[in-house]
Amino acid sequence: MALGVAAAEIRSYIHGNTPGDFSTTMYVDSQTGQAFPHKNVIGEGMPILSPYTGTTTGYPAVPCYWTASGEIRKEPYWLVPMRHWAGPALHSARIVEGG
């Protein structure tokens, strides 16, 4: 039993909540702040179509495993690096400087 739990923990640590397919990327909707996986298509521009708003408000995201108090998260908090953002200030999406 303990061996099974240890194996599950190791698998979770290695794979986490990130997409497993190399052509799939996590995105964040700039209007809702919700993260979603998206299978990339050659020639597709940015921002991409968001499943939450039905508009082109999806920007590539990076995982953050830290809380504001410095603790480690088990599941990532998806952030939009500033280099991908070219619009007005966001109110609900999560953005990180220096990305």
C-alpha cells in the first residue's frame, strides 16, 4: 500500500498539472483569469480563442508553484508573462513581471 502511494506521489511530482502532449500549452483567458489547455496549431496567431469567453483573449501561461506567503503549492497557479501581454491592464487575469 505504501509503495503504491509513493509511486502516485512521484508520478504527480513529475507530471503535475501540466499538459502531457508537447503540442499542448496552457493558456490564461485575460478576461476571466481562467487557465485552459490548448493544442497549438501551426500558423495560429495570438491571442487565441478562449473557451470561456468565445473571443481571442487567451495568452500562453507559465506555472507558478509558490503562494504569496512563500509556501509551495501542489497544483500550479497559471500566470501570463508580461512579454505575451500587449493590451490594457488586466483586472482578473494573473500576470507576472519579468517573464
